[in-house]
Amino acid sequence: MRLRILTGQEVDQIHQASVWLLSEHGLRFMSQRALQVFADAGANVDISHQIVRIPEALLDRSLAAVSGRFRLWDRDGKAMLDLQDGQMRGHNVGGCVRVYDFKAKRTRPASQQDLERMTLLIDALENIHVCRPVVYPADFPKDKWDIFTAATMLQYTIKPYGVSAYSPENLALILEITSGIAGSTVEFLQRPFIWGSVCPESPLSYSENTAEILMRYAELGLPLAIAPCPVAGGTSPVTMAGTLAQLKAEFLAGRD
């Protein structure tokens, strides 16, 4: 039994609104390289204002060219997850910087030991199939939280890991770690055990870092989750339909 909140007609109306946003209003991309990629593909690009407008025909061609395959291996390269097989899978919520200490009955900054213990727990829980950076320890340098957390979690679990890279430079270092674990870059790319995650800056914008990181994953052919996070009434329209239309436009612009 499937829960349906919207009718097929309403879903189509939201899609058409997203298409209008992409083709007529456009999105801002703060990366010159991204702007050039869109221009070369046939999008209408306003370089001076960093606005990209994607015609519906270009959107359709781009979506038709996407393989639709999202495969991940475990760290040992033995077990594979095909995330297009229709099964439901789970991952932990991540990105916390504080934990509740039950013994001391108070909150405190997360530590490396917390991260190690939580990662071991995630590794043992059968209903968590892929993992995310569960906490960012205060022990690690803040501008390299993404690197140190990835290195720690990849040490304590074999489950596929979702990277939230802070910059293209930090992503490059994380990819060096994963290539070292796999034995080589070639072996890692053949059986990737990480995937990327990028968040557009709602409303309708991609920062330079986000766009550059997205393009790097695309160049390598690595799985990538595009995760818009609009806030209804704040960074998107107050209505559900309006927020969904904006969210889908932000998602499709990154996928395009």
C-alpha cells in the first residue's frame, strides 16, 4: 500500500512549475566553470549575473542521457548495493557537533572516541545500510572536519560512506584516502564505497564550492546525492506545492 498525498495531475503541475523556474527564471551558479559547462550544453547563460536558464528541450535531453544507476560497494569491495532495485534502505542522521552524555547528564562537544563508538554501532546495525558523518568531534580541526571524520569512519565501518566535503581541496584529500584504502584510484573508481552529497543554497542558487564539488564527482563518475534544503516560508514559498516546485528545480539544475 502506497501513501499518496498528491494526485497525478498535481504532480504534473509541480513538475511544470519546476520546468518554468528552470527555463524562465533560472538559477544562480557562482562557478565560472559551471557557467561555461551550461553554455556549451546549450543553456541560456547570463555571465554577468551568473544566471543559468535551462530550456525544457535541454532538460529532457540531459535526463534521457542519465544512466539511472546508483551502485555502491562496501569498503572491502565485496558486497554491492544497487539503489535502483526498489528496496528501502536507511542511513544515520549526521553532522552533529554535540552529544548528550548520559553518565554526566549533560550535553558536551562530541569527541573522537564518540565518533569511533558510534561508527562501530552503525557498522553493527543491520537496518543502517549506508552511513553519514554522524558527529564532528571537537578534537579535529574545524576546517578539516570532513577529512578527519571520513578517515575515522572508514576505519571503523565497512559500510558505504556519504561524504559532505567542505571544499574541492578537501574532497581531493578524501579521495586520496579512499584510493589508498582501495589500493589505487582505478580500483576505487571501479568499486566506489563513498558517495557525495551537495546542498544547493536555497532559493535557487549553487555556491562556487558546491558547483565545483558537484562537477568533480561527475567527472569521476561517482554517485552523488543532490539534497536541496528549502525552508517553507523562509527560503522557499510557504505552500507545499511552491516549495516542492523550487526543490525540484534546484535538484534538476544540479543533475542537468
